[in-house]
Amino acid sequence: MKAASGGSRAGGSREGKVASRHRRFSVAQRDTCIVIGGGHNGLTAAFYLARAGMEVMVLERRDQVGGGAITEELLPGYRIGACAYLCHMLQRVIIDDMDLRRHGLHVYPLDPTALFVYTDGERIKLWHDPRRTDEEVARISPSNLNAYSRWTDFWKQAAEILQRYFLSAPPSFEQVSKDLAGSPASEVWDTLLNTPARAIAECFFSDTRIAAAALGSSDYGDISRPGSALTQAYFKMGLLTPHEDFGIVRGGMGGVTQAMASSAAEAGADIRTNSWVSRIIVDDGRVAGVILDSGEEVESSLVLSNADPKSTFLRLLDEDALPPAFVRQVRSLSTHSASLKLHAALDRLPDFSRYLDPEDDQSLSAMVRVMPSLDYIESSWRDAMAGRPTRFPLMQLQIPTVLDPTLAPSGGHVMSAWVTYQPFRLRQGNWTEIKQDMGNAILDELEKYAPDIRSSILEWELYTPLDISQRIGMTDGNIRHLDMEPGQLFDKRPLPGYSGYRTPVSGLYLCGAGTHPGGEVTGAPGHNAAHTVIRDIG
């Protein structure tokens, strides 16, 4: 048994709970549970359950924990975050409860949080202090002076609405409206439900470049659709994150999950890697354990699945274990929002100097973003919905080694580009056939901003949505398990009638990003699921 910490046992884990990988392990006590998947939410849930006095076993299919928040040596000598790349919404209460900094978590704060670049040489730095960003905005568009401060005030109010329910059971939309009635936040809530994100941005900014930078590039879908502002509010919760928790994690995002594994193990959880769950056992409507791909059975009357809802209900469970109507609902869940991730090993930093001031240092290249206009964002989404790789790549380029040199050999750097939006299923061809061409198209686009970028690259690799699906085990390559659209938020997540963490199978719970409140490395779904279990078993 391994409690993953780069392949070794995490500090504090107890020996001997599973004597053999191939021996039947029976846990009949009602306060013993299995957690399927060692991603950040699974580890968070395991910690809270173990701290409550339960016997907890985490079963992770890969050779190290982390899920989408993992650091791997994808290229020889260069360690890169395979999917997640920024710590900006990890909840402070979880950091403190799990004592993650004592267990090794270190965040290099980012300020400015991003550098937005344009082909004409203009740029916008987004600072934590909106007044400093106002100065950036006024430099290229004087008519938008102070617009960013007003914009930030609005989205902080919006984020505070969501924060009220972030670490609790999901409310209904009606409950939120009732809770906010008569308060100034009620008007903000009404705007989120009924006004498209694009329309709000155009109310604040007359310059479409600034409006696009202010919106950012999170997966909120069609920005002209009513309700898209509610999704935007979710990702704006980073505005509420303490500055010291917002930034690049030392050791990559695997630094978060390795700290979580250490904390969960210290609390008493057993973490088994190389333990691929192939089936969840159900007996007379109640969960009875799991079967591993090795054939080993692990018995338990409590199971938490950190897998996405479609994987859990359509792959891990026999269909006859669920009501037919429920299965139809699960099949209809929206998982359209996929992305690409390009990873590269560099022998030097690409030249972004035309976007920098003389006094700027190289740390500004830690987070470079490309999203030139609102029309560009919308065109990117339309391409994806038409089933074609976007001709308008929205890119979040990261070079974490300007802050954390431990990820590469001396003098070297690692670079990644997260590219939204993309279809999982192509209308023509397949991702394997076009993978190389798509990687080159991304590099062609990046050359418009850093002309020497190809000559600085030693080696690169592209993860397509298919690669992400196969490597990380997420349906349709959707890193948030389900699209973050209004019909799949709050008490509609994962689906109406089964919101929250309980499932139609007694004793089986969900604890991943497909539950309330949603995706990103927050720890909230794991926290909430664990507390639901603790309440249920008394």
C-alpha cells in the first residue's frame, strides 16, 4: 500500500490496514468508508471523514494522487502541471483545517494576476488593487477611467452571494432569491440570472479589448446567453481569495494535492495508489463496496466517488442498480466544454519584452493571457459548438519557473498553455489525427505575441480533450466534470432532484467537481460531501 507522495508514503500514514493488494478487505462497520479517486476533492473528503473518527480508505487508480491537480515529469527533467495550473479559489477554511502549509503547501503570490497581450503591442496588467488596473485601462482607453474599479465592486458583490452557500448544501434558486430579498444584493442576483455576461461587460467598458480581459477565459459558454453572468460570478470568486493564497504553487499544482495527501494520512486515512476501481457493488439498493481491476473486492457500506457523475453512474455502476429515468437524466447532462493543454520545455524565456516596462521583472511572464475581444471569445465558443477546433484560441499561457525554478533544470523553464474552447467530438476527423497540426497552430498563434517562442522550445506535447479524458479519467475531457451552466448549478448540480452529494443508491455519495458548488481547485465539494456523510450517519 502506498500513500502517494511522489510515489512514497505521505507523512503520518498508518501501516497495516490493508495487508495485501490482492486480499479481500472487509469493513462492515457503518463508520468505515471508501473514497474512489485521490483528486483534491477526494483527499479533502478523506481528511474530514478521518478527522471525524472514521476508518477511511482512498483508492487512486494512478501511481500518485492528484487527479487533475498533479505535477508530472512530462518531458525529461521538466515537471509540469498536467491540467490545473493556478491556485486561486482554494478555500481558506480548508487550507487551515488541513494545515496545508505545515504539510508543504507554498503559494507564490501573483500580483499582477495576469498580463493580457495584444498583437498591436498593447497590454493590460490586472492587479489585485483595482485602482492600479484603472491606471492600466486609462493608458490605452482614457474614456474607461475608473471603469475597472466599478466592475470589480459589482463582481465582488456577485461572488459574495455565491460564497454564502459555497461550503454548505446547495440551495435552490428560489431559496437564494428569498434569502436576498430586500437587500442590495437582490438586484445583483437578478442581474446574474437575466443578463448575459457580454451585456454586463459592455455596460462597464466601451473598449472591447478591456471588456474581454475583464471577463477572462473561464468556461462560461456563450457570453451572450442570459444566465452566463451567473457562471462568470463563480469564477470571479477569486476576487475574494486572500492574496497570499492566489498564485503559483511551489512544485506545481501537485504541491496542493501532495500536502492534502499528507494531511489526510496524518488524520488517519489510508491512501492506496495503483488501485483502479472497476465496479461499485450494490446489494438490494445499498452500496456494498467496490471491485478493483485486479479482481480484489473491498467491502464497505459507505462509498464516496470523486469520479464525475457520468463515470460514476454510467461506468462504475450496473445500469439496473439505478432507476431508468435517473439514467436518462445522467446521459443528458451537459459536458460540452473541453480544452487543450500544450506543455513545453524551454531553454530560455520567450521574448515578451514589448509588453513590459523597463522596471518590470520576468515574473510578469508567469501568467500571460490571450483573448483579444468579446467577438473573439464568442467566435471561439461557436467553433467548439460546431464541432471544430477553434480558429480563435483563448489562451492562458503560464511559465511558472519564473517564480519556481525547481520545476526545470538550471536555466531552463516550463511553459503551458490552457486553450479553451474545444469540442470533445469533432465533426470531421479525430483528435489523434489532428493533434500535431493543432499544436503547431497554437504555436503559430503564440508567435504573434512572442516571435521567438518556437526557437526557445526544446520539446513540446499537446494534450487534446481525448488525452485529458483518458489520462485523468474525466468524461469528455471536461475538467469540471459537468459544464458550469445555470441549469447545472446550485440545487440542479449534478441534476434536479438529486442535488448535492447523495445518490439513488443508499450509502453511495458523490464528492467531486460534478457536485455543488462546482469545478476548480476549491476543495468545497469534498468538504461538503464529507460533512453530509457525517450528518447522515450521526
